[in-house]
Amino acid sequence: MSAGSNEGAGSTVGGEAIQRVDGAAAERLLPTLIEAALAAVVTMDEHGVVHAWNHRAEETFGWSAAEAVGASLVTLIVPPQYRDDHNAGLKHFRETGEGKVLGQVLELTALHRDGHEFPVELRISEAARVGSITLFIAFVLDITDRKTREAELVAAYEEARSSRQAIDEFVSMVVHELRQPMSVIMGYADLLLHELPDADEPRYSSPLHAILQKAQEASTLITDILTAAKLESGELTASRDVVDLSERARAAVDRAVPAITLRSGHLSVSGDAEPVRVLGDPGFIDTILDNLISNAINYSPRTPVVRLTVRPGEEVELTVSDEGKGIPEEMHDRIFERFVRVQDRSREPGTGLGLYVARHLAQRQNGSLELVSSRPGDGSSFSLRLPSALPDTDDRRA
Ligand code: ADP
């Protein structure tokens, strides 16, 4: 369709000349336009007397045009509790020529002839001055259906939210309950392992190692689920203790002995033998290290070789490096997102929560957790940075 030109009486549309409607004819069109409007159209003067009332207004408010024209709009469609405000607004206009509501789209409550109230959307404009009288025109839409749908949506959303909350609370409760039996299993398995006659000998493939490793995995998973739930609900706060990161790294390596032993791998900590103190939360640090070490072991298809290195500095850095299967470049950022995993979920167990939790815990301690390098087949290296504890805080040592 070609555009019409707009050059006076010689306008064309699609090459055909069109006749322009003059002002008087356009004015004669007005009542037809008002009648054809999809909204209720009402005109009134500054005393609130109705001058025009279209067919849609009859349907919307229940009053016929014959009944409405000449009557007071306030008594026809304004609910009693809003009448004083409405009258005050008209009085203010008569005295000052100003109307706060003019030109605005408003959502109000209107009154039907049968007495029921219903929501409307309306816009009132100053339409014309006839002698000393000002006429206003109001376009009014009955929005009962829209409001009902909105209320239904809000109710459905609230229901979904509260049932999700109930499920979350139930999962948290169950997971929390699992914690206690799990630590009992780990405690007894550890005790039995050390009570064996030649406890100093590494007992590769001992069933006790398998029990300990699986209990350790379950316990990391329990911590991750509970921590993720607390992160979501904003309940998690970090303590600010002085923590020896080298000591925490050695303790994490000890906890991973069953897992690395079962895989006949190698796990070491290098760096300062002296304490390397950071300001942080010991529980958070343990969770981060357990996740990084367990990933380094689990994602090493051959014999796992995992190194932890602690470097002092203004920001203390701890790296966890492996020689495992690596991570494709396009996934380097995404692996820190919740539930994101590189491999097929059904082939390797895991939840995709570990790195998400670990990075947030690092950030809550004013630190960071990054993947510094990783290439498929060439291993990966993760770097945890935490603020160093200042010397004058040494007396607060954890
Ligand atoms: P999960 O291990 O439960 O899947 P994580 O959030 O700890 O969850 O890790 C997300 C994904 O990142 C893992 O599924 C794995 O694909 C990848 N990934 C993490 N650490 C390593 C690593 N050291 N080597 C190779 N891939 C890793």
C-alpha cells in the first residue's frame, strides 16, 4: 500500500485523488465517533452536570443517555466514599482553572446503577469552552476482567511460591537430618581404619576407605545444598576470623585421603610451612577446598595428580591444580553458574552446585574464585584469593 501525500485539497492515496473533509463536516462526525468508541465516553461541565453519554456508557453504568444527560455525574457513577473528593476537585477547578487529574490515566472504582462497584481506567481531558462553561470529556474502560485476571495471576504466583518454599524447607530439613548420621558413619569408619593392626600402612582399596570417601562426598553434597539454600534466602553471613590457610589446606588434603587413595592418586600441598593468615570464615574455606579437591580428583580420568599451593601476599592465593580432563573454553565462566555441568549428567554423578557455592563463599569473604587455566586433556587450575590478615589482628587467631 502506498503512502498518501498531504498537500492540501490535492492529496492522493495509491495515486487516486482524495477529497478533504472540511472543519464543519468533521465536527458533524464527532457524535458518530463518540458513539462508535470502544470506551464509555462521558462529557460533563465544571459543575459535574452530564452533557453527553454514549451507548457504551449506558452498558457500563446501567443508566440510559436520557436518564444521565442533565444529571449530576457524581451521584450517577461515583461511589459515596469518593464523592467529597470529586466535588472538591471540581470546586478547585472552578476557582483556579487547575485540575490535578486532567490528562492522566487513572485507575478508580466506579458505581453501577445496580449498586455494585467495579474498577475502571479513565482519562479526563478539558474538551471545550462554550461561553463561560468548560466541558470535560472522559473515556472510561471497565477493567473488571483485567483486574480479575491480574488477581488470579498474583494468587497463582503466590501459591507456586509458597509451595516452592514448602518444598525448599522440606529438602533443607531432610538434608539437615542426613548430616548427623553421615558424620557418625565417618567418625566410626575413621576410628576403625586407625584401629587396624598396621594402621600406619596405606591400605589401598580398603573397604573402609570406600566408606569414608562416599561419606565424605555425601557430606560435601549436604553442605552444598544447605549453603545454596541459605544463599538463595540471604541467610548466609561469613565470620571474619584470622585463619591459617596453609593449615586449612593440609586439613582438606587429610579429608581427601580416602578418595585419592582409592584412585591411587597423588595429592600434595606446597608453599609456606609458616602460617599464612587470611581474614575469613573457616567453615566457608573448608567447603571451598573440599569442592575444589573433589572436582580435581573426580574429573581426572587417569591417575589423579592434584597440587595445592599457598602463596602469601596482600591477597593470599591458594591454587588447586590437576592434570585431569580440563574444561572447554566456552564453559570457563558458565561452570560457576548453578546446576551447570560440562558432561552428561547421567554419566558422571554430581549436581553442578559445587563451584557456584564455592565462588559465592569466596566473595562473601571479600575474596574471589577463578578458573585461571584449563585446556581439554591438559588439566585445570583454580585460584582462590582471600584478604591477608593484618599483623595487628593476629591476637584474634581462630
Ligand atoms: P559438579 O561437580 O557437581 O558437577 P561443580 O559446580 O563443582 O559441580 O562443577 C561444575 C562442572 O565444572 C563440573 O560438572 C565439571 O564439568 C566442571 N569442572 C569442575 N571442576 C573441574 C575440574 N577440576 N576439571 C574438569 N572439569 C571440572
